[in-house]
Amino acid sequence: MDWAATLRKEGQRSAILRSDDIARRYGIVESAVGNALRRQERRGLVEHVSNKVYINKLAHDFSPRELVGVLRPKAYVSLESALEEWGISTQSHRATCVTTGFPAAASSS
């Protein structure tokens, strides 16, 4: 399988790759897809960000918001991140996302 061509094709669909989705879509064993994506990571074509989740660097329209939606579906993007995305704010930062899914760890003093 030509993985560079596959990544270009997948990049038209989304900048976020899930190894289980790729395995299902192409009828490949998931462990083989994981091995292939690790090889592509060494080549610099993808970035591993979480269990089974990769950023496809061949995609032209990567958005941190899209990644947050995959990693934490119940999260939302902060107002300052949205303002920057829409070109209204002059402050620049990656993305600020909020979720109620994981409570903050208590600090011990």
C-alpha cells in the first residue's frame, strides 16, 4: 500500500486520522495500520497525539478545534480561541478548550 498517497487522500477528508477508522475503511488489520502510521511518523507525515489518533501533516486545513472534537467530544472552545479563529482578536495562542469531563486534581499544600 502506498501510504503517502493514502495520507494525501485521507487529508482531503480530515486532518485527523484514527487508526481504527483507517483499518475499517481499507480492510486492513488495525495493528498493521498502527505500524504503518508509526513509520509515517518517522518520515514526518503524521504526528501521533493520542491512542489511535494522528494528525495528518499532508492535510491543508488542520484545526485545533477538530482535534479537540476527537479527543474530548464534550469540550468546547473558549471565546478567546473562537475570536482568534475568526480573525477578530489580535492575540495569538494555540487553542483553549474547556471540558467538564475530567475534574482537576486536588493540590496538596
